[in-house]
Amino acid sequence: AQTVTQSQPEMSVQEAETVTLSCTYDTSESDYYLFWYKQPPSRQMILVIRQEAYKQQNATENRFSVNFQKAAKSFSLKISDSQLGDAAMYFCAYRSADSNYQLIWGAGTKLIIKP
Amino acid sequence: EPEVTQTPSHQVTQMGQEVILRCVPISNHLYFYWYRQILGQKVEFLVSFYNNEISEKSEIFDDQFSVERPDGSNFTLKIRSTKLEDSAMYFCASSEYPEAFFGQGTRLTVV
């Protein structure tokens, strides 16, 4: 069975600086998708970025980028130029490419932005 | 931009009562899901739904739970006889493969 681990319960960063959130996963599959979701205090789950396992190039969305290391089964999220609105819980999630079924979630990292 | 809509945003119910949580998925999506998140804990998968039937369900999704797509637009989660431990945030999601888009959640409080 697949598992997702986020080892940092909480991270803090100074506004305008860069922070990296860690995620590792375990799977025997070769084809899958990885996601980062943001959950602000409103508790809505918002998709931040997606990575396909078959792509070597790391995904980027504006200030958000990932470092995908398939062999190491690592999928970290880098947030550049951190803003106060980035403060939230961040969840890493895995989905098999074989089906359109469930997402498997990490425990989350709480990101605090210091003004 | 299309979005998933959930109602109500917050529901308080007495233990043993039935509740129905409602969701309107994004219109051209074919896969629908319910997840829950107990306060301070991981997001947990409950059930997925495709082509008018359950495609996958977790151990949490026991006989107390049911899902329905009664009219082609709404997607509902029914909890037949609520327990205190059902208190959680319930998220509906719909999927245009491979991404899942989530509603804003329904906070269910069982007292």
C-alpha cells in the first residue's frame, strides 16, 4: 500500500524569504501523480501544484515549485518570496495513475509566515 | 471558474440523528469523492463514485454511510445514525483526471 509522509509538523519563514516543505512517499508503482494542496484557515482544500511521475522536469506554478526525486521518492515544495497569504496547512498527496480513485494524504505541515 | 459547492457549511446534529451533506460537483466531471478530516488529523478517503455507482470505499464507509446522485447534479453523503466520532470536516471533490477539485467543506458537529 502507498503511504505519504510529511515529517515537518510546522515550519516558519520570514515574509519574502524562501521555504521548502518536505514530503516522501512509498509506492511500488512506476506511474503516479503527486500533488500539493493548501488548506488556509477557511479549511478549503486548494490545489497548489501537480507533478506527473513520468516527467523528469519539476513542476512550477509562479512562486511555487517542486523538487521531484523519483528514485528517492521525495517530493518537496519550495515557496519563494513568501507572502502572508501563504500561511496555511500544506498537504502532500499521492494518486495512482492506474485509476481515478483516492488520493493518499500526508499528515500536513503548518506554515507560519512571520511579518 | 467552475467550482465544487457544498451545503451546508456547518451542521450541528444530535447523536443518533440522520444527516445529509450535499455537494454540487463541477458539471463535466465524472468522478466524485467524499473525504473527511477530523480536527487536527489526516484527510481520510471515504468513497469514490463513478457512473452512478460506488467505485471504491474505505473501511470508514460502513453501513451507516451512503452516497447518491439523485438528480444528475447533486451528490449527497448520508450518515444514517450519527455518532460523536463522526464530527469532522467533510469534503466533496470532483475529478477531471488526474486532478481533484474540492469544495469548501461541511463542518459536521455531533453533540
